[in-house]
Amino acid sequence: MTYIDSAILNLTERSCRQFQRLTGRTNVWLAVQLTNLSIVVYFVWVGMYFWSGDVASRILVALFCSALLYVLTQTIFKVPIEVYETDAYRRVAKGFRNPRRVRDALLRISFLTLSFVLCYPTLFVYINLHLPVVLLSYSLIVLTTVVLYLLACDPLPPCAGKVREWLRGFAPSRLAASESNTP
């Protein structure tokens, strides 16, 4: 399984570098955006449970979600993306590989295994019982797996991105054309 993990990690790193060349955004930025998406999916999942429970469970879920949201604002949401990207750039500039590449290998493999093993049972339960909560649960596992792979990659040095340069090159010509048309 370590060979599969290594192959997926190398493919992910190559894809992240291509994404960075196109957009100028790093794998760290993408991982933070997917983490935010997984938080939203989690709260939707909890909200679906919230409406189906009794009053006591609703109060417990509301208290738990409030505490979780407070902890998130004090930890993950407190540090801007730029700090994480700067740390990654500094590490790469010193010639060090990402320590998560080795340190998180067992965690990545575990989530990758869950993603593959639970794919068919999730579809089976959703098709037969029509429970959207099952799809939300599975999507959290897949999002966590993707984020773990993204965080184990090394970014390229900072660059503007081809799409952004193309759009900047396109904007002045449109402005010049619109100015020449105005009297």
C-alpha cells in the first residue's frame, strides 16, 4: 500500500505544481480551501441530524457545534493562508522536503483505504435507503484524504500564474478598445 500512496502523492504533487503554474495558487491554498469546504459539509451534516432529533439531542448538538466553531476561530481560522505558504516557501528554499510526506503516511493510507473500501457500501446504502447523510459522511472522508495528500506536497517558488497574466494582458486591450469607442 505504501507504493500506491507514494504514486498518488507524486501524482498529486505534479498536479499541484501544474495548478500553481496556471493560477499562482499553491497546494497550501488549495488545502485550506478544501478544509473550509469540509467544515461547511460537516455543519450541513450536523444540521441534517439536528432536524431529525428530539429536543435534548438538538440542544447537545447545538452546544457541540457552538464549541467547535469557537475552537475553529481560535485555531484554524486565526492564521492567514499566507503564513502557511511563507513557511512552506522557506522550507523549500532551505532544501528541506515536506515532513508530512513521511510523518502522515499512515494517516493518508488509512483514509485512502477508507475512501476505497466505503465507496461501494455508501452507494449501496444511498441508492437503497435514500439517505443523503451517508453521502455527506463519505464526502468528509474523501475531502480529508485529498487534504492530507495536498498538505504533503511541496510548492514551487511564488509565481503569478499563466491565467492571471493572460487575464491582465486581456484587460488592458479591452480597456483601450472601450476608451477608443467613447467620444
